[in-house]
Amino acid sequence: MFDRSSPLRAAGHDAAVCTAEGFRSLVVGAGVDYVHMGNEMLDLVQSEMPRMGGVSDALRLVSRMSAAMRSALLDHWQAACEFRPSLLVYHPKMLGGLHIAERLQVPAVASLPLPFLTPTRAFPIPFIAHWPFGGSANKLSYQFNRFTAVAYGGMINSFRRKTLGLSAMNRWSDYLRFPDGRPVPVLYGFSPHVVPIPDDYPARMSPATGSSMSPRHGIRRLSLWTSSRPGKPRYTSGSAAWDLASMPGGGVRSWPALSRRPDSAPSSRPAGAVSKLARCPTVCMSSNRSRTPGFPQTVGVVHHGGAGTTAAGLLAARPTLVCPALGDQGFWAQRVHDLGVGPAPLPVGRLSVDELADRLMILGREASYRRRAWAISEELWLEDGVTNAAGILEQMSSTNAW
């Protein structure tokens, strides 16, 4: 497997990832050291969320998630004590990241594959990307990031006082700033060919590394040539199947019939959908872990619009239909359409057999989608996001001191 830590190791650094135990094999397989975090949150997301049936289930899940978050904070601190980092790179969902860095007196960098933390006039915060306010209103929408301090301030302050021995912070504090008011640097793992960098982004504080999914292997031409052969199936990811089949109001009771595995027993389809579906290529399901190898073997991809799934589809030069359900999925859905790689998004709330069949037909016959997908893939394969990120982190570690 490609060693994604090689740029850091080549520069004389050690790297370790603290994430759920369920991902240990992926981390170790990528040549990176692993430090422990429990599976409580992962289990809730994978096992409990798909079974939610109403408000009472949601309330119980919120309570269990709060307990999982408190447990994760302790795991993060234990991991930091074990590894003793000289630089801490954290996802904003790691609520203790900035505070652990403060306690250890080491530089901290927030990182995620989504332009979520840096206010801009170019577009609103991606969670509400379908409401383009424009100008100053777009920029104001990023105040949503203060929700973390308001919603979890009590938990975070308890962690600061009881575990880290730090003073409490104001519940209205901006958790994207150091105690002295300096903004926390942000490392964005997306490509500027997919999301152009807004003119009002502070270049030093919010660099985009380029795609972190393209190891620039020598098999590129063979892989993309193979994927261009006719007769290949559409693809939909496992998490998309949960989004599309489980969200209320989606009108998708027949989705399992559309997306059954090729080796499964035939299932009945609604009579009114047979004629349209008969003209569509097969739709196959696969798990998230196999999505990247599977994409080059398809003529198109259909997914929920997660950041990683979107990047994998674009890297594989696949025309794409996005069916967003929640969160930042609408943002990536619109980016795919604006890039000319696929038809207009089909939100889960409007999903039906007829609508899906129509979009699949468009996805398969529109040659411009294939041309644009190939052109964007060419750009992504020229990027080396991992090496770029390593260089940026080295620079930040020398200038971002407490």
C-alpha cells in the first residue's frame, strides 16, 4: 500500500493518527503509527443512526453521543500524553484538539476536506449551501461555527478544568482562536480545481493542499483506460444507500430493488418503474471501504455527496449524480454540477424511481460529462496533496508557537 506518511518521514518526522479502533488497520496499513481511541462514537454512527425511527430515538441517541464525546475527550488526552506531539493537527469534531495543544504548549492546526471554517463572501457555510445569500450575508453565515462553544461549552470547560488543569473559557468564545486571539491555522484537503480558492481567503491561514487522494501511481493511464470500456455498471456507495433508503420523505421504498448487489436474488420492482429502469444500466452497491478501487470500473457514480466519495469519483474521471441528504452533501452536489461533471443534484427529499431513472439516463448519454470528468481528473492527478500538506505543516510548526 502507498505510504502516505513518507513526506513527513523523509523530513525526519514521526506521525501518528488517533481515531476509532475500528480504523486501526487502515491507519497501520497506510504506514502511519496508530494511537488508541474507543469505538463508542463510531458504533453509534454505524449501528444506531440507521435504526432511528422517531423523536424519542433521536433524543436517546443525543444522550449517548454526549457520553461518547466525553469518553473521546479522555481518549484524545491519553493519546497525546502517550505520543507527545510537537504539532497537533485536528479535525474540528475533535473537540479537545485546541485545548490539548494549549495544555501541551504545542502548535495546533485544524484540518478537514471541506471549506467550512473560513468565512468568505464567495459562498455560505457549506451546511446551508443551497441558500446562497450573497456577499456579506454569506460571510456572516460562518458564525454558525460558534455553535460548538454554545452546545458543548459545558463539556469542554469541564474537560479543561478537571482533566487539563486549565481555566474555563467563555461559552461564547470562538474556539477557532488561540487564547491570545490569534486565529487557528486551517489546512484544507481539497483541490482548488474543485473548489476555487475565494479571493478573500487569508492565504497563509487557510491553504488548500490539493487532492490528498492521488498518490500519483504509475497505473493511472491503465486504470482510466479500463474504466472507459462500455457496459460497466453505475455505482452507489454504502453510505449513500443508508441516506437514500432511510431518510424520511424520500419516496425511496423501491431503492433496494434498484441497488441490489449483482449476485443477490432478483427482487420485484414497482410496475410503473419497469420500463424506465429497463433502459438504465445496472446500479451496484458496495461498501465505503471499496469505493475508490471500484470507481474506475464504472461508467458513472451515484452517491450521497460526502467529501471523500466526491473526491474519489472525480479522481476516477467518472460522470457523477449526487443525491444529497444532509450536512455538506448539498455543497458537493452543487460543485459537481457547476463543474459540468453531472446533472443537477437530486436531493433525497425529491427522490423517486422515475426521477432516478431519468437522471441515470442523462448521466449515461451526456458526452460533455465524460469530457469534463476526464479534464478535472487530469488536474487532480497532477496534484500531490500529501506532500504539500507536509510542507505546510513544517512551516506552520516553526511559526505557529504559543
